[in-house]
Amino acid sequence: MQEILKKLQELTGKKHIQLTERGNKSIKLILDLANQLEKTTVLIPDQGGWMTYKKYPKKFNLEIKEVKTKQGLLDLKDLEKKADKNSILLTCSMPGYFAVDNTKKIKEICGNKNCLFVNDASGSIGTDAAKTGDLVFASFGKWKPINLKYGGFIATNSDEFYEKFDASYFEETMYDDLKKKFEELPKRLNEFKKTRKQILDDLQSFEIIHKDKDGINVIVKFDDKEVKQRIIDYCKENKLEYTECPRYIRVNEPALSIEVKRL
């Protein structure tokens, strides 16, 4: 247990770690904390987020406001306009698993506005982007960088927040498997990086969203059936899974998301 906590402290840069049975459970605990802190509003990205971002705040009687993005990356001016002392920002540091956001600037804006910055690091775990935020959480679910297919965590440096968290459950029999997944993470991230680079090289004549950003998935835009089919044929030829957009959890425009994270 202590080895697991120490590793998550290293990955997040936070001193307090709470394991949970699901990433979605982590979100619920954080929203409960928001209520305890008398926050009233949850800011979420208008695309590139997770499905429960739009559902769970309502269960906690919290208002939802969308922050504009530039194809998943937060519009910092809109964030500055909407963030305040009554809000929390719930956002992915690697929206849609395809581009790392400017977490340092986001932290600065949220700090100036007394807005709680909640960093969903499910995609960015293992990078510096996973170390920024008042609260960091992630899922260990299927097709995640840490793909235990069970559980998640919350991390914070705040003694107050940690003490306010409700109790959560994590199956002790999964500890050894989780430690193995930690050991495999650097190799897994390197495989993602190599595959992404190959795809970017192969599809350089196509319009790829945020191709100059670090990421895992590759999202390729199409404007007609012929272009779409060429991308599909490439995926089939190279045994790459893909999903079709528009989708809130990727981008809100016609594109194919090549799901490198499913390797």
C-alpha cells in the first residue's frame, strides 16, 4: 500500500493520495467537496471532456457552465471571464487524449480568481501536466495509460481537502497488479509516443488537430466521404482502432479519432 501511495505522490507531486474504486467515484468525491466548500458552479470544457462532467454536477445541485475551447484546449480568456470564487474548474489536462493543455496558465488564472482547479490526469499521468492543480485525479480503467481496468485516485496538497473527503474503497487484492502497471507505464507511454509519431508522419498530408502538441490519440479532420474513407482504410491497414466525431469526449466537428491509447 505504501509503495502505491509513494508512486502516486511521485506521479502527481501531491502529498495526500486517496484511492477510489473508479475514476467516476473520484469525480463524485470532488463534487461533494465542492459542496462542502460552498462552491456553486462547475466549469467544464465545451469539448474534450469526459461524459460524466455533464451529468454528475447536477446530482450535487451544482450549476454547469461551459468554457469555450480551441478544439479541446481551453480558451484562457473565456476561462478568466467565467472563473470566480464560487466555481471549480473540472477539466482534462490532456483533453480527448490528443493534446496537452497549458496547465500552468490555467493554474495561474484559477489561482487569481480563487477558482478550484481540478485536473483530470487520466490521459496525462506520467507527464508534468499531471502534477498541476489543487486536486488531481485519474482513472485506472480500460484503455487508460495505467490500464488496471479498475480503480482510480484523488491527490492534493491540501490538508483541509484531504480531511473532508468521504471514505472510498479500493480492492486490496489489486495492489500487486497496480504496482505492475506503474512499472509498465514508462514503456507504455513510449509506445504511444512512437505510434503517434508514425501516424503523424504517415498522414502529414491530412488536417490533424493540434499535431504539434504532445498527446496520445491522433484526430484527423475530414470534409467529405472520400477523405474519411482514406483515413478509415489507413486505420484498417495498420490495425488501428478509431472513433468518429463529433463527440463531446473528443472534438465537436467531423473527424476520426485514431485511438492510440487502445494499443
